[in-house]
Amino acid sequence: MPHQLDPQLRQALADRRPADDDQAHSSARGDWKALREGESALAVFDAMRPEQPSVTRTDHHAVSHDGAEVLVRWYVPEHHDTAGAGPAAVFLHGGGMVSGSVALFDRLVAGYTAASGVPMLSVDYRRAPEHPHPTPVEDAYAGLAWLASHAGELGVDPARIALMGESAGGGLAAGAALLARERELPVAKQILVYPMLDDRTTEPDPALLPFALWTYDNNHTGWHALLGDTIGGPDVPAHAAPARADDLSGLPPAYVEVGELDIFRDEDIVYARRLAATGTSVELHVHPGCPHAFDQLAPQIDVVQRARADRLRALSSL
């Protein structure tokens, strides 16, 4: 039976004005500037989310591998006890490696913080192509290291820090977990929401093509911006594309989520299975009838509410 959109999602998309259909357009393969120009859609999505006045935000700076200072925004829920030692999460935003920022995902992160009660650190990693690999993943790791080193003053248990990311940020979260394993920095969990893990996902699957809001051309563009002409070749490092890792043992427990109609579906399922094969605890969700970033398209439908509840449970379980 052919794939079909979730019925509630299909109805929600049908009810949208044509001007709102801002994620359904592909740019030409290689045109990263066009993808970045699409940041206006990210701003619209975040503005639609409720403000969280009970969440305190404080900006700091982490020092990355090259000495550059990277903005990190600390989100603290109401009644957070800095005298205690509780969990926290480092958040990496989406944007295909070429777009997005802390500001464009501000209300999203504040919402996770308010609903879970877990403070979060959002990292404003530098983007490709101006900053190709390893800068984005090293910036992500720098945020993790900053939080670990300031855990005492922030009321955080350094053994209870998770890495969380969505789309490109999910790939960077997985890459930072690999770096943390090498550098012996504890990570309690990796929460990977439709993560971008494999630079080789650039040839269309005809069954998924009609539903690809993040298209195969877009994916090639994002990976090429990050990796240059090494994309798809034998020398792509695992920290850049975690699906390339030969050894996934010794990594933190993982929550992995992806839509059935997302072009990342197969790479995410394979990654989760490979993690599980090492003895790592894995929770995997594949949401029927859902394309990439389905939760941004129709936040109130049932499948989005289930996915959000699962993400909050993963955070609250730290």
C-alpha cells in the first residue's frame, strides 16, 4: 500500500494558506544561500509557539576548539534549585547545517524547559559553509564542556547532562556524543529528533520523494556545505556524519525519533539498531504518516502531541 500522510496532518496542510506553505519548496542542489534565506520560516514557526515568561534566559559564551567564543543560552525553569544537583540538557538546533540559530529556536527550547522542568543550554554553533567541519560539532562539544565545567554553580549534576538535537542538531548531538566518548566527558543520554546522520542520503527514494519537505537536493546542499567535495566519499569522519562510525559501543543511552515519510528514516533506524546491537539502551519511534519536521507543521495534532510527550519524558527521566 502506498505511503500516506497522517490524516490529521493532511487536513492541517490542506487548511493552510498557500503563503504559509514555506517548507514545501526545494532549492537547487548546491544553493546553500537559498536554504539560509528560508530562515524566515523558522522565525514564523518559533513566533507561533507560546512565550514562556516563567523561564529565565541568560547568555554566556563557551570557547571552542579554535579559541572562538560561541554564544550559549542557559534556560532555567521556575523554582530551579541551584543549591541542588539536578539534570540538564544541551540543545542543538536544526537548519540543515547552514541555517538556524539560538534566537530562531528560543521559544522551542524555553517550552521544553518549562514543560520538563529540566534546564537547557542552547548552543549557537557556527554554520557551514563559512564554518565547515569540524567547527559545528566542536562548537556543540564546547557547549557540553562549558556546562559540565559550570555544573556546580548552575545546580547541575555533571553526570546527568544529556545532548539533545533536532535534524542537523540531532546529527551534531550524536557527533558530540562521539567526541565526548573519546575525550571521556560523561553524557547521560542522547535525545535525537529526526537526526541528520548520513551524508550519503542524497539519492531519491521514489516512495518518499512526494513527501520530502526536506528534499534530497537540500540534503546534498547541507552536507556539501559542511564537507565540501569529500561528501559521499570514503574519508568522511564519524564526528561529521555519525552514521559513518565503525564503533558505536560505549555511547550513552539514546532516544531516537523520526517520521515514516522523512528521508532520514532509514539512516535513523539503522543507527538506532546499531546502537542497540552494542548493548546500548535505545528507544526508537517511527511515526506513521509523518514527514520531516512534522511537529512544526501542525503542532496540535495527535501524533505531534504524542511525540512531544515522549521527548519530555526522555528529558524528565534524566
